[in-house]
Amino acid sequence: MKRTKPGILVVLAAIGIAGGFLTQVILVSIGRPMLIPPATLAVTLVAIAGIILGFAIPIRRSVKGHSSGPVNPFQAFRVAILAKSSALSGALLTGATAGFLIFIVSRTVLPQAGSIWLAVVAFGGAAILLAGGLVAEWLCTLPPGDEPDQPMGKGVPHES
């Protein structure tokens, strides 16, 4: 598995900004209230980031030799995939909440200050999810000397 590249994170954040902003524009234009993320969203995103890091730290300890047991490759793969998906969804949510914020502060009449702070807190929670996913993904990588030189099945042919 390859590590997440910054370019895809930027693209997802841009999609999120456009989607969040356009969602607010459409809702307001049809007479509906703006979407304001609840405070529990930020708490949940931070909790998810913490749980993912909690799964990744034992894998890093095993890889570095600071643990008594071997690394379960299936568990390491699952945690790495979870970390990657968290980084990608964190980028999308960071962009969406940034789009919400851009729309809220660009209004001629600002909403209540509580609405702005809830959007700021949700932006922070999404950014923490993004950072937690990237750190957990880094924790699940092999050190430079441990990677196999060739893919399985591509070695020297056996003599018969």
C-alpha cells in the first residue's frame, strides 16, 4: 500500500470546499436554514482520530521491536487502510467545513456568533481527523530496510 499523497488531499479538500459552499448557497436560496455542524461532530471526529492512533501505536511498537509479540499482518493492513480512509475523509470534511465557514463569514448579515464557533470547532475536528489519519498511516509503515526487494513470485526461478 502506498502512502497518501498530498495532491489527493488537496483535491479532496477543494471538492469539500466547493461542496460545502454550494450546499449552503442552495439551502439558503430555497429558503431553508443554513447547515450548522453540531458540537458533537467535532468531538466524534477527534475521538475517531484517537481510536485510530490507539490502533496504530501497538503496530509501530511491534515493527520497531519494542513489543514481545510479532506483528499480525492482517491487523496491520486493516489499521493502515483505516488510517488512509480517515485521512481522505478528514480532508473532505475539512474542506466542507471550510466551505461552510466561507459562506457564513461572507454573508452581509452575520449569523449568531455561536454558529461561527460551531463551524470553527467542526473545522478543527476534521483537521484533527486528517492529521490523525496521516500519523497513523505513518505509524503503520515498514522501516526502509524491511521492505521486500521484489514482489512475491518474481524471484529467481527454481532449478528443477
